[in-house]
Amino acid sequence: MNDVISRISAIGIMPVIGRLESTEDCDHLAAALKKGGIPAMEITFRMEKAETYIKYVREKYPDMLTGAGTVITMGQAEEAINAGAQFVVTPGLNPEIVKYCQSRNTPVIPGVSTASEIETALGLGLKNVKFFPAEPLGGVSVIKALCGPYKNLGFMPTGGLNLDNIQSYFAFDKVICCGGSYMLGSFLAKKDWAQIAALCRKSVQTMLGLKLAHIGINNTNEKDAAEVSSGLSDLLKLDVSKDGPVSTFLDGEIEVMKVKFPGTHGHIAFSSVGLERAVRYFKFMGAEFDESTAQYDDKGHLKVIYFKNEIGGFAIHLNQA
């Protein structure tokens, strides 16, 4: 996978910017997106001076993934790439624009809505497309149907997405990224940068879909574990939901270990609707994992992995929900 596409996939969310009034606003917005955990911008040619803003962000925030959107002419494609756009997104599939971007070694993600357009994209050597407008076209169910014959294609749905429906898209592994302005709300027009950062953070939380799964308490032997289990059960009136050779689960939420497991005191487990997506995101944001702890199902899909570092004496691990 192209490095830029890999970064898009790792971030998972692409803010589509349709309105900026100054480079000062652009600066505030870029800072808010990064603070909210989304270091990416698709600056669209729906507004004037798009190329100016692209150039500004590329120079001021070199670690920000910055591309051009709503590119519908060859002139706009040239302006975007000359300004430093790291990728180009188009609302439709224009073979000439695709070929031009390819000649400039710039990843291009064209919009498609039909199987015929997908076949044209494949004929141009593309492996990722924008599905637009996603919700009016039927949403993730249509993407899944299209992936029947086109199994090796990645999709970036855009159009009509919001915090209420994006998790269904993120749960499908052929969706490399979700695009839109839902992580900006009405706050861009108000220049409320703090609220944009908060809404971005909420968008990331929704993408990751993390939920507390259970808390593990370390013991070194079965006798100590039995005492802890009995103490918690008697005090809190908890039932034993599972008793195995390695641990005892109380009400499915507290795991009392009979042997030493990762973590000084124990571990905290979180489930994710898309574990592999979550791991890509956390790695991109600088987190480290203990790869030796990774467990896979019989189809080769990741199902468990621990972060490398403890927090408060507890190891943290992620599970596939």
C-alpha cells in the first residue's frame, strides 16, 4: 500500500474542509484537528485560495497529512500538487485527472457510485476509491455488496456521514477511511476551535469503539486467587461466570488471575469493534505494542494485543469485540 494511503488508513478519518477565510483560521483549524487526534485535512477547491491553504499547512504543519479535495479540473489538480498536496480526491472519476496525478506520483482517490466506475478505476490501476455520496447511495450495505465482486478494493465513503452512523462504516474492514465535515459541526463557521477539537476527539472515540471489557487482578498462585475471588464475591455479591485453569471471572468483568500475567498489579482490557483499525491508529499516533502478546483467530485476524507500557501498574490490552 502506498505510504500516503497507509497514513490515511491509519488515521481513519478525513476532515473535508469547505470553508476557510484566512491563513490564520487555517492555522487554528489545523491545530484543533491535531489536538482532537485527527492530524489530517482535505482542503477542497470549493473555496477560493485552496492552493494557498494547502501550501500553508504543508509548510507550517509538515507532520499533518494534507490533501486536496473536490478537484474537478486539470488546472486544479496541477495547482494542488504544485502547492504540495500529498493526495488528491475528486467527486467523480475523470480518467485524465487520475492519469495526471499518477504522472506526478501523487495518490488520487476518485469518487465512484457504480460498478462500471469501479471497473474504470481498476483499469487505471487504482486500489482505493471514494464512495460518494455515501448515505444517499445506500451507505455501508451498498459498499459491502460492491465488495462481493471487487474484493481487493478499499473505500473512503463521504457524504451524509455523522457520529450516529460512522461506526457501521468503521466496522467494515474494506473501509479505509471515512470523510466528511461531521467532525467540524457548526463550529468552523463560529471559529470555535476548542469545540472542534472536542468533536474530533468524540469522532475518534466513535471510530475506535472502545469499551471496558474487564479488569484483571494478578496473583501468583491458585490459593491466593481463590481468596481474592471469594472476598470480592462475598463483599459485592458477584457470581462466578467462568472458572478456568488460568483465571476466574466474576460477573464477566473482573478476572482474578491464578498465574502471573502482564502488568505489575494486573491488566485492563478494552474491546474494539475494529481491533486492527484501532491498532493502526494507535501506532500512527506513537503508541507501542508488545507484538509478542498478539493473538490471532483461525482466519489470521488479530483478536488480542497488549500495549507495551503499563499505566499505574496495569498492563493495557485490546480485544476484538
